[in-house]
Amino acid sequence: MGKKVLVLSTSPRAGGNSETLADEFMRGAAEAGHDVKKISSMTRKSTSAKVVWPARPPRNA
């Protein structure tokens, strides 16, 4: 019985080196009989840190 494997891909470019590495890891895990799923940061909506924590005004202002 295989394990459940979740791959978190944070590659900023589709088809980039990091995404290719994640895909190859997934392929190997699937071939070994594991249940593999991937979450990609490119396909998810995210909130910029600037929205959550706005920049502070300059100290001399």
C-alpha cells in the first residue's frame, strides 16, 4: 500500500527547473505506487505581503 504524497511547488515559472524537478519526483513516487498530488503556487491566488503588512512610512516623515 502506497503513501499519500503532497508536492508543494513554489516555482515562479511554468516549466522552470524547480517545477521540472517536482514533476520528476512526482513521477517516481507514482511509479513506486504512491498516491501523488501537487499544489502549485502559480495556480493559487495569494495575497501579497504588502497588503497584509503595508510598508511603514519613513521615520523622518
